[in-house]
Amino acid sequence: MVDTIRSTAVTLSPAPIVAERIRRPIPAELYVLGGSLPVVSFGDPDRARVATLSLNPSYLEFQSPMGSWLLGADRRLASLTSIGVIDPRDLDDVQVAQIIAESNRYFCGPNWYKGWFHWLEHLLTSSGAGSYFDGSACHLDLVQWATKPVQGQLPRVAWDRLVDDDRTFLHWQLRNSNVGTVLVNGATAVAALTQARVIDRFDDDVIEYPSAAGHGRLRVFRALSDGVLFLGWNKVLAGAIAKDGRRLLTSWIEASLHTQDSNDSVDPPNDLSTKRDAAAMSGDVIDGFVRAGTTVNSVDELQRLLANWLRTSTEATVGEVGAYGGSPLITACIGADTFVLNRDTKRAAVESFLEATTRSGDASNLDWHVTENSRGRVNRVTYRSDDEPTPGWYAYVDPPEPAPRRLG
């Protein structure tokens, strides 16, 4: 029985690497659920600023606990079974785009996996990190295949092969999507990220709290890789973490994000600016990063600055993130208006911006305007007239505007 793919607006062709991942055949003898498709995301990583991350999707995203396929009104995601295709290599471009669109809209439907995601949603909202339901958060996995049995029951050799095949795709997602923070759910996922060489190492700490057993300990982990902040903990949220433990974990994440993200402020950190000022005479790109506090008088100057950075640096972000987080790095003037570009703006975003300027002739020919971010605040600066996402391009006005408008 073919279950017609839901009608969902598809406006963009997927990136070739995403299309390739969708069309990749199910690997033999690795316990991947036959008839399923890889889940490249839950929610849209090109719009989300934060992602939660676990090991791999549950087969319950596709089947009931009794093993029957979720079809019709019960379906959560597209599968080979629902589409009626045997070989994923036979999926056409429209089907691939629609599959991705359904993944992006996973939390817009009524059937999202509440037994798993409601724990993470509560953590996201209570810490102020974001929400799956307004698009400011999404979920990613180290391995995109659902397996049956679940990951913890797989032979180690099978799991290692799945990780080896899929880790490159996750790494690409983190470098090219809008995600700037990843919340890693559980010690196994934390360890898997280092074993897969997505992260070199985590710094760790311990949160202690009272519990029914008398004393609880929650180990927390922090790492920064390619300008993306990773925050993890050792107990899966769906498991037994006492109420006080959840509260303290929430506070730890909130404090970490407050340090990391300063989108509401246009003043660059004075300590880094002072450190760089002595070297300013050597140019606006110093040690691979744009100098903090740099001001450009037009978007054409911004274009030249970023082109110079891209040509002379191999860094993943335009500014040094470290403890300075996503704070403003460059102030750009456009007519009587100004906006800031944050230091965690990604290399792929700069490449996309420069490609757009090449197509238009100059940056000043682009449609610069301020529009809503994923949470409804009118502070996001974009150069795209269609208001489509600009993944990894973290440009803002402060204070937010009352309504969208053109700049300049």
C-alpha cells in the first residue's frame, strides 16, 4: 500500500550532499530497519539556532511497538514503504525534496514522538535555549538510520560501521546549517561524538544535588568545535534524573548559553578588542579571525572584508568564539542604518553571501532588510528577498524593529 506523501510546500532544491544521503541504499547486515529512510533531521537545521543530539532515530518513528507500519494519519515521517519505492536510488528530485520538507516539519504535526522529545522540549524551553515548535530548535543524530533492535542491542561492529558511514554527514550539517549550539543527550552520545572524531575532547564537571537515594551526581560536558558549542550530560533525560537534578542542569545550560550568545548586545567584548587593537595595523584579519570591533561603512566594504577573510583564513568562523560566544564582531553601516555580524558566523555562510554578491554584481544590489527570526523577533538581517534561511549567517539589529523593513 502506497501512502501518499503529505502536501508540504517545497521551495528549495536540497543540497547535493543531503540528496545523496537520502538516496543512499540501506546497508546490508547492519540492522537498519528495512523499508525506512534516513532521518536527516527532526525540524529544520537551516532555521534552528540550537539542536539536540542523540545516537540515532528510533524505529518507533516508522513502526508501532507491534511492528506494523505507521501510515496515513498515524505516519510521522516518509519511508520507502509509504512512498512505494523499493530502492532509494530511484527517488526523484521532487520526492527527495518532499522527504526533507517532511523532516523539517516533523514538529508541526500531531504525531511527534512525545515519549522521547517532550523531555528535551522541556529542557529547551526552561533553559531559554529554544523550542522545537517555533523552529528555533531541531534534533539531529550521529547516525541517521533507525535500527531494529535499538542501538544498545546492536553488535559493536555493526554500530561502529554505521557511525563511520554517517559521521561525515553530521559534521557537514554542523558546518553548513544554522545550528550554533548542540545539546548532547546522554553519556553514550557524548562518548560517541569523540569516538567518531566529531569532537576532539570535552571538558567535564559535576553537578551535585539531593535525590531520593540521598545524593545525586550529574556529570556535564562542554566542548567547542568549528565554532559550535556542545553541551552534554551523562544521564539520558528520558531516564531517572531527580527534579533537582533537572533544575540544576537547566540552570547550567542557561548560564552556558548566556556566556555563549550575546545577540542582543552590539558592543564587542572589550578584553578581546584591546588584545587585538595592538595588531590592527597589520589588517582587519589577524591570526585567522576578523578583528573584533571592526566597522565597515557599507555592505560593499563588508563584501571585500569577508572575501579577504575567506581568502586568507582557514578558520570555521569569522571571529574567535572561545569564551566570547556569539557576540558582535563587525558593525556594518548601510545608509543611516547599522547592523552587526556575530563572531560565530560560519565559513559556509560567508561563502553563500559572496556567491550571492557575485550573482547580483555587488553587495549593495542585494535586498538588505530586517525580518523576523525563528522566534518572532524582528531583528534578523538578511540579504535574501525571499526571506529563505541564510544558515550560519548571524546578523542582527539592536533593538529589534516593530515590523520588517528595508535597510539603507
